[in-house]
Amino acid sequence: MRLTTKGRYAVTAMLDLAINHNKDSVTLRNIAENQKISLSYLEQLFAKLRKQDLVKGMRGPGGGYRLARSADEISIAQIIRAVDEPMEFTDCHGLENCKGGERCLSHHLWVQLTDQLDDFLSNIYLGALMRESEQALEQRRTEPRQTGDRQKVTVPMH
Amino acid sequence: MRLTTKGRYAVTAMLDLAINHNKDSVTLRNIAENQKISLSYLEQLFAKLRKQDLVKGMRGPGGGYRLARSADEISIAQIIRAVDEPMEFTDCHGLENCKGGERCLSHHLWVQLTDQLDDFLSNIYLGALMRESEQALEQRRTEPRQTGDRQKVTVPMH
DNA sequence: TATAATACCTAGTATTTTAGTAGGTTATAA
DNA sequence: TTATAACCTACTAAAATACTAGGTATTATA
Ligand code: FES
Ligand code: FES
């Protein structure tokens, strides 16, 4: 019941990319520095994101990455799945055989839980998170030195 | 984004215990055999469940384990937490510092996700799962040889 | 009172996964 | 031609997980 840095890095990096959509492209070196993520590790994650057509890379000087689609068409679920995080709570992966060939007592519970999570992450889009982040940043700019103002944002519940 | 066998074993074993509540107690050896779980590993899990007052152990011949409380007062969240599965999706564990001291871009998302999961698992009780299992078993007894009748059960959504 | 069954405890280890490093090659703008 | 960036592959360190081994303590019962 963990989410690893792989998924977190991927979402964070994609968010960085979405926020900088006004620029032509963003280099991984930039993202690595901004978000404090190992460059080489990022490259590996982006290889997977590219294979799933979530980002587009451009080589050479001035090159970098950009979203392959609108931020409003990329869900968090897609990102996490792209970098190989299973998003699956059953042990049997649907085969109903984790109890030495048989279905275990709690199988159904994990299926329900998986559905719940999937539903949640499939309905949150990068675009929404991006706008929230920008709003938070804007607010911090206009109301400086106001600490403790934990940003209250709405994430759509299914 | 996985749930490990630790949590799955714990819930499955607790469910086994709940289903056999009519018996005075159930030995771990029984559970291990029924559910195909390593006995020694189960013992370690039950040490944790006991510390959280979820089960009560009785030594000696005829001894074993029983639920420390009614199955309707034990939530799945309690079980999973008891065996040390974090149930937490942030990397910072609330400290907002996973980006080298600063809060990362996606922090809020993981908080929301954690809340979602917690809410779900906190509202499912062992008692409900137990009754579902019994019902499924009963149905299989009265309608034998009827394959493909995937049991449709209701798990409360929050 | 001896025995066996059970919980209870601790340390170690094998395996797997994760996270990261190293060291390249290719493409391309300037 | 050069520098910059993507792109690629293999290796490695660290951590977590799953499991094993080998005990001790308690207690019903023969
Ligand atoms: S999780 Fe599917 S059979 Fe156990
Ligand atoms: S998850 Fe909390 S700061 Fe990154």
C-alpha cells in the first residue's frame, strides 16, 4: 500500500511540463533541477511516458519535451500506469488464484478497492492540477508573507 | 501503488477468524493450512494484531485466537494499519518536504488520494465481509455446479 | 506430574523491487 | 563543426518484503 517515487516523480514532472506549456519545450535537465529528481532516472521514466504517447521529445539544442496532448486529456491514472506502477491491489491480478490456485477470501475486497482507486485517478486530469498550482502560486504572489494559508483546492470526486 | 501480502494475509486471516467465530478459538495452524499462509509469518502478523487489540490469543492445548471485539467493530483500515502497511501515498508523510525540504508539486494530490483510500477502508468492517462470504458459501451449497456466477456483493461506498 | 499443544519471541536470510549510476549513441540547431 | 539535448542499455546499491529457523512460556489434559 505504497506509491513509489516512480509514480510520484512522473506526475510531478508531467505537472512541471504542463505548467510550462507556454514555453516551446522544457528540458529534462530543467525539470531535474526544479523538482530535485535525478536526471538519468527521469530519462528512464520519460522513455515510458513517450512510449505511451503522453509526451513528445525533441532533440538537439533548444530541444526538450512537451506534452503530446492537451493537459486536459491526460489523466493521472494514465501517467502512473505508463511508468509501470500496477494500480492493482489484488495479488492474483484477476486470476483468482492467489491461494495456491484458489481464490482467496478477500479477493473481492481488493477488486473493489482497485476499482475505487482507478476511478479516482482516472478522473483527475493534469489540466486541473496545473490550474490549481498556478492559482496557488498567483495567490502567494499577491498575498505575500501570509503563512499557514494551506491552499484549499477541489479535486473532483467521482 | 501496491498492497503487499502482509496486508492481504492479515485481512484474509482475520476474515477466517471472523467466519469461525462460533468456535471458541481458531489456531494459527488451521488458518495457515486453510489459507495457505506460512505459519511463522502469520505468527508475526498476529503479534502486531494483538498489540492493536484486534485479536486475543490463548495458549495451551485448545487455545488459539479469537477476535478481541465484534467483527462489526473492526474495520479493514485498522487491520492494515496494524500490520504496518502505511496507507499513505505522500512521500513526505505530511511533512511537505519531499522536494529537498520543500513541498513537491503533487503533494496535495497524494493527500487527497490518501484520504480517499482511508475513507474507503475505514468504512468497511470485517462483519460485512464475513456475511458476504457466508452468503456466497451458502449459495454455492444450495446451487451446486453453477459456474460463472461471480458473486455480486455490495461494499459500502462512502 | 509429565506431555503435548499452542501462543509467543528474536534473529537471520533469500528474494524481489526500487532507485539510482555510468557510459554510451544519435539527432539537430546554431 | 560543435554543443546540446534526447535516447538507450547495462549495471549496482539500497531497501523492503517474505520467509525460515529455532527457540521459550503457558496451560489443558492424560
Ligand atoms: S487476491 Fe485474487 S485470489 Fe487472492
Ligand atoms: S509528497 Fe509531500 S511534499 Fe512531496
